[in-house]
Amino acid sequence: MIQTPEPASGIEPPEDAAFRTEVREWLAENLNGQFRELRGLGGPGREHEAFEERLEWDRALAAAGLTCLGWPKEWGGRDATLRQQVIFHEEYAKADAPSRVSHLGEELLGPTVIAFGTEEQKKRFLPGIRNVTELWCQGYSEPGAGSDLAAVTTSAQLDGDEWVINGQKIWTSLAHLSDWCFVVARTEKGSTRHHGLSYLLVPMKQPGVEVRPIIQLTGTAEFNEVFFDNARTAADLVVGQPGDGWKVAMGTLTFERGISTVGQQIRYARELADLEAVAKANGAIENPVIADRLDKAWVGLRVLRAHVLRTLESGHDGASVDARTAAGQASVTKLLWANWHRGLGELAMDVLGAPGLIADGPGDDLNAWQRMFLFTRADTIYGGSNEVQRNIISERVLGLPREARP
């Protein structure tokens, strides 16, 4: 029997139980009225759904003190413990609350600025993230570098008191809706690989920044190409020291594949339970191969959960984790969830059988299973392809010889 994973612990301390009740009751009360129709909306492949309404939902969470939970209180957070942050993501997923539009700012850029940024950068940017008044996108991948962050060629050169940025980023989620982008650029001319990179904060709404949507297999366009043509940002908007971009970027990736993946797993568990129900309804579960694959999917989800909780407990502060450890943990987590979810999309098509070939969603559009199948083809590519993740583990963590490169 497929079940949603249980809470982070069997018997919770009183303060954690009280926090769980607070979150659960707030969600139950507020996922009604103007926000009732937002349940289950958004997420990968569906970011176009009710975006403005979900933005207002995020701001309601902020007003209730339910954003940036793990941040220090001095920067608008709650100093929530790791366990309490896990509790929030569990309850949020169980309530089928809408996908957040401020994830990149709250979960990635904010913790990175707290860990590596200056006091001035914290004062300037953290309030806008906390209150969901400024949205962020991530400028990592490039057409010529694929998922290999160390191969970026986007350049930034100092011109007086500004960086001048030239180059192209790709697969930039929600760039068309963002106010700012955190960009990894090469700031030391002639440098190669992990050296000479810097982590810049760049305003999106300026001359010299062009965003072009990329139409996906699903027909939606949440990814974008971003072109920088003499775009500018202030000289002091580099996080960490110039040349420290690789270390800072690895810290960001640690946050990206951290606590929020607990809620991701509960959403995956709901998808798996729904698919099991479909298999029972159409008789596919009578096929022993299908039944076995459903069971193995459940086991794989438990393995993913155990791995994430173990790595979180070993230390989730990107500033205190060395680059080698951070790279290894992030890469293993990415490999686990990406392959699992892509496999679920393939399993869904086999459960549906021939009817899965017919687009029978609203207006002859894709149905939910077809959309998931098509979008999960990208899970093992975006955010770092499987091949690059395995190279990171082998070369930077295990110390094995480098793969031959052109």
C-alpha cells in the first residue's frame, strides 16, 4: 500500500507539535475564499497557472510569517529549526497548496546572501525576498557549457563603478517574470574552469537584457534564453569576493537541493498514490510487472527521503560545508530525484496504455499524466544533467581521473 511519508519524527517535542498545528491550521483556513482554486496549481511544467494569484498567495504567507522560516530573525526569518522547516514543507505539500513563485529568492538567493553577502547586500535584498516584492531567477547554464557550470563564458568586466556583462544564459526559469538574476560570470580574463568566476546580482529590467521564452514539449514556456549585451550592475553587487564565484555557486546548489526537497517528495508520493489508483481502476495493476514497478517506485521514494534527511542532519548551512562535500551531496540528491521522477512518468504511460496516446485534457490539451511524462524527460537534464552530476561525484568527490575533454 503506497502511503504519504510520515512526519519527520514519530513523537514530536511540544514546540514542534505546536508549530505543525500552527502551519496546518493556517493552511486549512487560508486555502479558501480567494485562494480556494489555487490548490495544486503551478510547479514544473505548469508555472503559467494562475501566476498572479499565486504571487498574492506568497505575499499572504509572508504577512503570516510563513516565509523564510530558517532565516535569522534579524533578517525577517523565524530562526526555525531544521526539523520545523521540514515540518512546514511536509504540511504545505499535504495541504496541496500551490507551487511557490518566490522559491528561487527565498530558498536559494536569500540563504546565499546571508551566508556570503555583505551587510549592505543583506539590507538591500533580503526584505524584498522576505516580503515577495522582488522575484529572482538563476543565471547558471549556457548553450556552450550545458550543465557544466565551470565552463561558463559569460563575461563581466569592471568599468568604473559597474560590471559590464556580456554573454548568454539558457534554461533560465521564470526569467520573463523576474526582477533580478544571480549570474555566474567570468570576471578574470584568460581564466579557465573553476577559477576566475564571480557571483553577480544583476537587474533584469534594463537595456542590454533580452529574454526569449523557450517553448517546451508541454507547450508551455517557463524556461528562457537570456542575452546580456553590455548589461550593467553595480560593482559592489558581487556576492563574496571577485573570483570566489565557484564556492558561492556551490553553496547555492546546496540550498537548492536541501530542505524544500522534503515537500517535493510528498508531492511525488501523492503522484504515485494517484497512479496506483489509476492502475487499480483500469486493471493495469493485475499485470505483475506493473505491480512490481509500482512497489519499486515506493521503495525508491523512501530511499530518496532517507538520503535527504541524512544529509540535512549532517549540516545544511552552505557557508560551513566545503565545496567538495557540498558538490557531492547536491549531485547525489539531484541524481536520485531526477531519475525517480522521470521513471514515474514512464511508468504512468505504461499504466495508461494505448489511451495515454490521446490528448484528452481540457480543450483537447494534454492531461496531467501526459504533461508529467513529457516534462520529466527534462528532469535529468535541467539543474545539471546526469552525466555532469556523475562527473562531479567521480572527479571532485572521489578524486578519480578527469574525463577526457576537448
